[in-house]
Amino acid sequence: MRREVKAKCRGCGRIFLKKDLNRKGYCSECAMKRMLNVWKSLHDKKGYWYEKWMTGMIRWAKRMEQEKHKKKRRRSAESRSRRKKG
Ligand SMILES: [Zn+2]
């Protein structure tokens, strides 16, 4: 007679057959919950990073716009000085 090895789930603490637990020692229910949690945190992070990225992009776009104006001014100043030299 073969005895089935039982083990406690690391998530909910219920006793399961060891073969029913995954490699990390969680039952399928807890594994699913953990996966959902990870996914949710990833999703939240994505939203966080997306917002950071968006504000960064807007800031960058504004800076680029300012740089354009600066460059125009700078370029004209350069050409003026070049004319003086030449
Ligand atoms: Zn569990």
C-alpha cells in the first residue's frame, strides 16, 4: 500500500496531497491568487510607469519646443558672429 505524501499549502495552510501543490508549495487556488496579485501589482506599476513616462514625454516635448526657439536665436547669433569674423 502506497501512502500519499501530504503537505501543507504555504498560502492557506490547508493539507493537500504533495503532488497537488506546485513546486513552491502552494495549492492551485493560492497559486492562482498569487498570480493574480503579481499581475495586479504589475498592472499598477505599469500604470505608474506609464504616467511617469507620459509626464516625462510632455516635459521633453515642452523642452524640445523651447530648445527650438533657443536654437533659432543661437543660430542667428552664430551667423552674425561668423559674419564679423569673415
Ligand atoms: Zn492554498
